[in-house]
Amino acid sequence: APPAWVFGPAWAVNNVSLLWGTLDLLNEPEDAPQRETLIALQTLWWGVYATFGYVSLRKNSPILSLAWTAASLGLTVATTGISLQTGRDRLAVSQVTTLAWLTLATAVAAYQARANPDPLFGYEPPAEPA
């Protein structure tokens, strides 16, 4: 996992970039191809982002943290793919830092979900071999 001090700057860059791409999307004509789909994906992404702290910290659930992180990655991949298919280069570029971060974060979250107890789901990690 990255050091704790990296999270603030990384998410500042990610959020500014995503907002730049989303603003560009919102300024498109209403009849632009896949515009509504992309807006829906971005709305879902921001909903997952806004609730991550509650799921991760308040519920203290590595399994839910993994689910939320993987959902964010999936929404980012979908947005990037549709953006590239429809020639929205700015929107696709705005996803790059978040795509890279969430690829790493999903792998880390998967490890944490497997290696740590999850009191919400009653999960205990497998015992280490002797």
C-alpha cells in the first residue's frame, strides 16, 4: 500500500481531473451520443466515492471496502471505455490518474479483505501455515 501521506495529494489530483472531465461532459449538447450514460456512470461514481468513508471507516469492513473500491474501478473503466469509443478524448484523459490509482487500490483492498477479520460479515482470515 502507498504511504498514508500520498492519499491526500493523489485524491486531490484525481478529483480535479475528474471534475474537469465531467464539466466538459456536462457542457456537451444534450443529444451527444452516450452523454446520458456517461452522466449516469459519473453520478454513480461520485455516489460510491461519497460513501466510501462510511463503508470503510464507520462499518470497519475490509470486504465492503473492497466492494466499493472495485465498483469505483469498474465505473472508471466503463467511463473510460465509452469515452474512447465516442471520441471524448478529454473525458478519457481525465480518468487516467483515477484509473491507475484504483487499479492499485483494488489489489490492495483484495489483499486486506483476505488478510484481515471483517466483524460486519463475521469473516476470519485463514490461519497462517506453521
